[in-house]
Amino acid sequence: MKKRLLNALVVAAVGSGILSLAQNLPYGTDISVPVGTEQKQPSMDEAQFPFPALPATLRDAESRRDYLLKHYWDEFDFNNRALVNNRDVAEQGFVNFIALLADPNTPSGLATAAMRNFCNGIIASQQASQTFIAMAESYLFDTRSPMYDEQRYVLFLREMTQRKELDTANRHRMNYLLKLIERNRPGELATDFTYYTPDNVAYRLSATDVAGEYLILLFYDPECEQCHETLETMKTDPWLNAELGNGRVSMLAIYTEGEEAVWRSRLTEMPKQWKVGNDRSKIKDHSLYDLKAMPVIYLLDKEKRVILKDAEYTEVKKVVKHL
């Protein structure tokens, strides 16, 4: 199964405390300085993220959260290279910011405005742009990250690609990622593609028979360690075997790496109940699906509409059991 980044998990665990920070401090407190201490100019090693002061007039949790998000980056100096490079300040501040955005109680309009303010800040400095662009991709787009969140990453990409100051290389990459992420979203029809069965018969995903209500679409590489682990889990799972046997679920496993000989040499390892195919590398060549971290599992309905995108197998099981 996909592993999560330990270092990101530690940072995120610390960052999760920001969700209650705006509610617990006395009104009017400058939260860049611990309560009960005298303000002094810290050294770079002692520097803390410069949270904005919360006005004393804000007395309910909602208004305090809204103010904090709107003004989150106001006191951060994006032109200070040492500050931008200070992981305990810049990276922890970013983690806290994302935690606030991901809070289900944060209105979408507020999240968009807060992200816009953040992007306005980082685009003013090349150092800040490169640092935070890489940070956003690492935390929000790497499936191993505990803060993996395509919705928040799309918000970031949309804002950044509108900035005229963004350099050409980053603009091309971010536009590419935005287009890739916005494909195959839950509720949409899965992107169609051609695959070939072991007897060299060509099929289209859209025309693939689904015996029951659901199709588990698995993109795999038998030489990938995590793919091997997932395949073994699925092949030996009594629940999946029962669902395939009673016809409620169908299984389609697609090899995407383009090495015909490798694929054929491992076909005997695939269960008889699964339909297995080789896309001859077309999915990757044309970026039809995001396959950055194999294996990739989709849950589709019988019309090939996406129910789950890039899901863990345990999540697929849970959803099918409750549908």
C-alpha cells in the first residue's frame, strides 16, 4: 500500500493545533508571540511564524478564524531569504495554513481568497516562489503525504497560473498538472482508452462489459514493490473473490509500462476472474490518467463513471460495502 511521508506527518501533527489556536487565545493577542512572554527580536534560530494580531473586537470563533485566514501571511516577509529557508518558520507556517484551508468549516470563498493572498505574496520573490511551489507539490500532490489534497492543490495551481510574473517553466508544468488533476474526477466519466488482452484483442474501456454494479480499475506494474503488495492483498482477499464470484464487482487490471515481455511473463500470476490488459504505454504517453504513484485504483460504476479516484484498496472495499 502507499506509504505516507513520516517527516510530513510529524510536521502536520504539530500543525493541526492551529485549528484551535484562534479560538483559545485572549482577544487582541498577537499570536506570533507566546502568551505571557515579553516581545523581543528573536534570532533566526528562535524565529517563529509571525501570525497576525487578532483584533479584540472579534469575539466568536468563526470571525476569528476568518480574520486569521484573510491576514495569515500579512506579517511574513517573503523577501527574507533566511526566513523563507527556515523550515521551522516557513514550512510549519505553510502546514498550519493548509490545515486551516482543509477544515470542513472553512467556506470555499474564504479559502479561495486566502490562497489568492498567499500566491500574491510568494510571487513577489523568486526564492519564495520556488520554495513554496515545491512545498505545495510535496505536501498536497504527493500521495505519500498525510496532507495529500488535490482540491487544495488545484486551488493553488489555479491561482498561480493566473500570475503574469510566473516564469515560463513553472507555468507550463503547473498548467500540465492542473489539466491532469482535473481529469477523471468523481462523478465524471472515466477517460476512455484502448487496451489489449493476452490474445491481442483490442478493447475500449467504454465498451468493457461490467457484469455487476461496479468495476475496479487497477493500473499496475508487477515489478513495482507496492504494486506487488497490493496485488497480493487483492488476490487473496475473500471479500473480493466473493464479490467477483457473485457478479456484483468486475475487475480490470491494466499494465501501463510498455514492456510487453515483462507483462506476458507475469500473466500467470493474475487471477482467472480478473480481466487483464496492456495499454502499450498510451495512457502515460498521452497523460490520460495520473499514474505518479503506482498502483493506482479507481472505482467506477457500470457506466464507467468515477466513484473513487486514486483510492486505497481498503477505501474501495469500504465504499462498495456501503453502496
